[in-house]
Amino acid sequence: MAKVTRRSAGEAASLLGRYEELLRAFLNDGDETALQGAHDLGRELLDRDHGLLDVIAVHQKLVATLSAEEAAGLAPNRLDWADRFLLEVLTPFEMTHRGFRAANASLQQSEERYRELFENAHDIVFTTDLEGRITSINRAGERLSGYSRSEVQTLSISALVPTEDGLVEAALAGERRREAELIARNGRHYLLEISTRPILEGGRCVGMQGIARDITDRRHAETVLRHLNSHLEDKAKRIAHALHDEAGQLLATVYLRVAEIAGELPPLGRRRMEELRTLLDQVDDQLRRLAYELRPTILDDLGLLPACQFLAEGVSRRSRVRIVVKGSTGGRLPADIETALYRVAQEALANVSKHGRARTAVVEFERSSNRLRGTIRDDGIGFDVDGILSRVGPQGLGLRGMRERIVGLGGQFAVRSAAGRGTSVEFDVPLES
Amino acid sequence: MPNRRRAETDRNGPRLRLASSRLGSPAAPRRWLPDPPMSGAPPGSLPPGTVEVHLRVDSEQGLIEARRRSRELAARAGFTARDQAIVAAIVSELGRNILLYARRGEIATRLVEDSRRVGISIVASDLGPGIRNVPRALTDGFSTVGRPGIGLPGVRRLADEFELASGQSAGTQVTVRKWLR
């Protein structure tokens, strides 16, 4: 701590003058008053940044002067008193000395605590200078990169994440987060999510600090999940096709046969056949609905918005919730996106009709050049989102499923709800422009 | 707080207590030594056998008197010149706090002993406004003097034992013990 010294020659002289005055008084009467003065003087000398050695030098010079004044020198007991006087002046110095020692010890302790935190972090923690040279890295960083600390410190960050140009510049310019690929010493690639901040020292930027998390496994799991989802959709599409087309064809044949037989029967038998037809109508209805729920052909044929409109009409009819579909998707979208968003809308509207006790609901899409935002909101009873999501178990599975689908598209997902205030499911997904 | 009440009623200099009333039988062996070189001692030095002094601190003079008497007791306990200076410094810092924050108070210094050692106990008490935030008052840099180690934190480090009791408008009592080394 650089304290500005406001010591002028005059002030120093006056402090020394007081030293001499007090010492003379004490040697004269041996009284406590002078010693209290010595203590106060010590505090003041300390406060004015006088050094310990300066004080002792002054004391020695004064004692020499005083000795010279008396023919036989200072009597031994006076020398002893002078020592006592010096002790009194020095006790404040001793106090700050102990204070600094204690402050140092606690600084060291907190330094050790932070070092432990740094070293044992599961994520990689590192710092670089302005040129991107790595100045420190923790054990997690050594482990993942395969380079030892001393090796890493001869490297630049761009040697570890070679595909990322300008990582440091971007971080210094205020970028907080990015994904980058780390190439380890053994040639393995890891996907990192890096959060960065500039390091400031006295308001000046001197480097960058970062925390990097290995998200290779997470990304892998996401990819697997996406494949699984599209595989399931494929299966559903084929089953729906089989139900609709093949079973439907068979059913049509049955209709024809029933009509033929009915013509050959007496009136009583004809009426029984009519009953059979009504039952067949119901089977046909069920088949169509099942096929539709598995995979609405309208989604493949006409796209997300018409499919949602059709879905909303069906849910409205069955549940008496008035549902409005608004906005625009700006035309057809890639099939995987349409499917995912349709499934999200389907799940959200199922929740509205099953749990929400809503009277009206709105499905709304909003297209910008390279994003699609969507909202499904209702005026129902609402629920405790965090409470449902924090529970482990089947509850909240639907919510998590929606989130997974949106995150799988690289989008953002949110559910807002509170008891008595309705529910709003919101998503925002990027589109390849 | 009996000490404090006594201090309030006692306006005429230090009150003393003699050994027999405090430290067991007079026949018990004493470890403290006769007065060290501070002879030329000021008039009215402590009567032999004194083990406890109560001093009213409400002026510079009172503070000096508290230092003088505490030092004398420390000398009797056998404290070296160095440790006497430390006792005096503790009294100075505690007394300064009393004058600064409470304007008046009391410092009671006594000889103490346990099974293994003898020492000095210094109790500074006042009925001032009290310390609002005790941990902060004991942290370096927060006292009115911005130097590490000065004031209460400094006293705590000079002492072997340190206790502080304070409450808002309940006054402050600081107890310090320093053992003979």
C-alpha cells in the first residue's frame, strides 16, 4: 500500500524536538507522564511513516549527546531509563508489526483456500496474458489437455484450441461464452464450453481468465437423443401409414362386402348389418385418429402451421377450450424442426386440456429472418414450475421432453407459470438462413 | 457490574486491595520480586502487598495514573522492562478508547495466578455508547486509526488473553490477561 508520505523537514524536526524534550523530562523525573508521551510519540512517528531504524538512530544520537553533557557520562541507571523510554516509543511499532504478521497469515490462508478451489475444480480454470499465452492452469486442465503445467505455460491458448482464431481478442472485447474444440496432446478432440472475462488490474486489462467445461459427452448424448427422436418419428410415420393406408384399405373392402351381403338379406338381417356398419364407422374413426396422432400427414403435406391449426381444432372439440392459432412460420421449415415444434405444441396443448382448467389458449408463432419464436399460453390455474421440475419421477417428464427437443435444435425454452396466473410455454429456435 | 459501580462512587484516586484478601494465605510463596529499577519511584507508590488497583479514567492525568499503577503491579509480578512496556501500552490503548468514546470509565488492574503461573489482568470498563459491531472493531483497518495493529486489534495481539463484551448503550468491557513469561 503506497501511502503518500507527508513528512516535511520542519515536521520531522519538531517530532525530534519532542523526542528530546520527553526523553530529557523522563531522565529528570522518571515519571510516567513522559512515558505516556513516548507512547503517543511512537504512534505519531508510525503514522508519519518514520522507520524503526530511524527512530533507534535518533535515540542513540540523543543518548550520546546527553552523555556528553554530563562530566561523568550518564549514570548506569539513567541509561537503563533511556532504554525504557525507547521501549515505550517502540511498542506501537511492535503492535503494527504483529498486525502485519497476522494480516499476512490470514492472507496466506485465504490464498491457500482459493488455490484449493482452483486446483480441485472439476472444470478447467486458466488465465492468459494479453497475447494469449497461458499464465496458469489447474489440474483439470492438465488432465484433459495431457500437457503438464510447465509445458502449457510455454504454449499459447491457440495451440490448444487451434480452430478458434481471436479467442482472446473476443474475450477482451467482452465476449463471455463460446464453444471451442480442444486438441489434447494425444490427438483427442474435446468440445469445451468456455466462459471468459478480462482480468483487470487497477482498471487496466492485463489478460483473460476462463473456465472451460468439457461438454463432449453432453453433446454426444444430445446427438444420440436427436437420432433417437428422428428414428422414433420415422417408426411412427410408418405405423401411421400402415394404419391409415393398409388397414384403411382392408376396412374399405369390409364395407363393400357388408353392403353386398346386406343386399341379399331379408329386412331383419339388413338392419343387423346396418348396426355392423355403424360399428365399422367407429373403427374407421379410431384408426384415423390413432394414425393421425402417431403422425399427422398434414404436417408432412402442408407444414407446421396448418398442422397446429388442425391439432387445435381437435383439442378444442374434445376439451371445450377455445384455442386460437396465430402468427406465421414464414413458410415451410426443415422437417426435423417442424416435427419437434409440432410435438412441443402437442404436448403443451395436451397439458392445457388435461390439467390447466383453461377457458382459452393461444398458439402463436413469430418468424424473423433466422429465428422462429413460439408461445403457447393459457388462462388456466397455472402450476409451480420449479416444484415440478425439481422432482425426480414421471411428473414433469412432458416438460423435460419439450425442453430436450428445443435444446436439441440449439434453441431456448422456458415455461412461465404461477398458481392462478395461467401458463406460458415459450421457445426460440435458430433457423439456417 | 460491581466494578463499575464501585468506580462511579470512588472519585478520590486509586482504590487498592491487599494481598491477603485476594491471593490465599499470606504464607503462600510469592514469585514476584521487589521493585525493579524504577526506584526514584513517584510519591505515593503502592503499599506492599497490593494486588489490585481500580483507576478512574476521565482525563489524561487519570490515564497516566492508570499506566503508572498497572506498571507497578506488573513490576511486582516480575515482568521485565519489555513486558512492563507492553502492559503500559495496553493500558494506554484501552484508556484512549475510554476517553475517546465514553469520556469516562475505569481500569482495574490486578495480579492473577492460576496453578502454573502468575500474571496481570487489566479490565477496562465504561458505560459509553458501546460498540455496534464488535467483529468489525476487532478488524484491522476499521478502527478510527487506520493502521493495522493499533487500537483494539493491537491490544488483542499484545495480550495473551482478550475478551470484549459490549452492547449498544450497555457500555464496553475489555478484559486482557498477560502472563509472566
